[in-house]
Amino acid sequence: MIYFHNDYHDMCHWKVLEKMTSLHEQPMPGYGEDPCCAQAAQKIRALCGSEDVAVHFLVGGTQTNLTVISAALRPHQAAVGAETAHINVHETGAIEATGHKVIALPSDDGKITAGQVEELVRLHRASADCEHMAQPKLVYISNPTELGTIYTLAELEALSSVCRTYGLYLYADGARLGYGLTAKNNDVSLSDMARLCDAFYIGGTKCGSMFGEAVVIANDALKEDFRYLIKRHGGMLAKGWQLGVQFDALFENDLYFTICAHANRMADRIRYTLQELNVPALAQCTTNQIFPIFSDAFLEELGKDFTFTEMHRVDATHRAVRFCTSWATTEESVDALCSAMRQIAKA
């Protein structure tokens, strides 16, 4: 079986593992107060173009999202995101469990616009009953989104401007940020993320590390007592150096960007084959996620040798699925998938 169902089924890049094992007999201070975390944080600050951002290392994406969002919001406030947002559909009510509502906005491509956010806030503030409703305070985006699309610099600047005009926080889920930053039509950099977002995270779990996410906080209002909140939410890893050493390895000699760009190239080869076969897609994107629509019969045959993620049924005989490449996807695996799709299409 050849795996295309997610981008975290492989353990980690060998350079990450090599750096981890090189320290296996070296004692380290606990809870992220170690040289590995300090060095990794400094590399991230340099890439963000700011010595002022705070950098914290957590274990996973859901834990990171609930920690940041609950830190930013007062009890009566809510997070705003696309209806497809990870916090809305794929985190088992984690945000709601912290006492905060998720306000979902309609979206065809996984993104939300500055205009949508502005309209929501203005309608809320104009309502005579506004104090009876959760107050929009934080805008949550994913980059790339759950549909593999990415925000342009102009879209990100517009969202940031609206958030600052109305006093909202802008927070970006970067679980697959490396794949977004290395997409061929991307014009956003890490320094742009740090400049325009109040907080975001750099995903490691899906981008070459064994586990771990790096939270970057630019807004001073969110920095205070953040380590207390990491601890309160169970995210303060005693052996925190295991997180730091992985990001230290990923940001050495541009490894993070190199391996993420590889995943996008592998995905492009699959996209070219789908275009050749005139296969429609649920969403158009240039990152490592691909969302083709196939007949049930086609998928039954393809599923004999390849794994993929079921999305939803399109009609009585067709379903949308997701192929996901990763830093570890080989050309041989991609060639096998493309060849199989061509053969099934001919049959």
C-alpha cells in the first residue's frame, strides 16, 4: 500500500532524527528553558525579521490553537473563521471547551475576506442586542487552508488592516505553513506573517518533525503570562528540548523550506496527471494537498493500492477525496499513483 492520505505518516526527516539522537546522553534543563529551544527561537526570530517576537514550542496543532485563542479572548468573546476552519470542524470542540464560541463564515475556497470580517463586526456593533451575543474578537485563518489554498499578501494585508481598525486579533494556523510559503504562486514570507499577524504558528508535525509546533507572538498584549497558559493547558513538555532541537534542525541551512518545496513539486506532478485526464477538483491550489473528484468505481479500484482521505460525496456516483504529499513523498510513489490513474482511466 502506498500512502497519500496525510502528510504526517512518516516519522521525521533524518536530519531531525540525527540531531535528536546526537544529544541522547546530554542532560538538558526542562520545560523549554534549554539551549536547543533558545537557538531554534533565535533562528525563527531572524527569519521573521524581528527580535521582538516571542517564540514558544508546543506539541500539536489543536493544543496550540486552543492555548493561543483562549489566551487572547475574554470570556464573552469569540473566534471568527471560515466554515471549513480546523477549529470549527476538526478539533472536537476544543475551542468551545475553553468557553469560546467559533463564528463560522461561508467560504468556497477555505479563505475568508477582510470584507466579510468587517461586515460581521459592524453588524454586531450596530445591533441593539450586541451584548446578548458573543463578541467577535479574534480572526482565525489557516495558511494554507483546509482546502490547500493560500492567502496572497494583499489578502493578508487587508485582513490585518481590518483587524487593527476594529481592534481584533489576527491569528494564523500554520500547521502546513512550510508548504504554503514554498508554493509556486506564494508572495508571503515569514517576515510578512510576523508583521501582519498578532500570532501564528509554524507547523513541524506535518512538515518534517517528529512532533511540535512553534508559536510566534508579535503582539505584546498576547505575550504576558503565555507560559502560564501553556502549562495550564497541559502543553509545557518537561523534556521541552525535544521540541527545540527539532526546529533547530529544520531551520538549519533552509531544510524546512527545501523539504516543503519538494512536497509541492510532488503534488504538482499529480496535478498535471489529473489535468491530463480531465479530472475535476474540489478546489484549485498549488500546495501539497490535492482534491480530485472521481467516480465510486474509479476510487474502488484505486483504493486497492493507494490510501487517500475521503472528503464528501459530490453526487450519487462521485466523491471528492484528498491526496496529500509530504516532505517524504518519493518520485517512485508519485509515478506509481499517476500510472495507476492513467490505467484505470483507460479501462
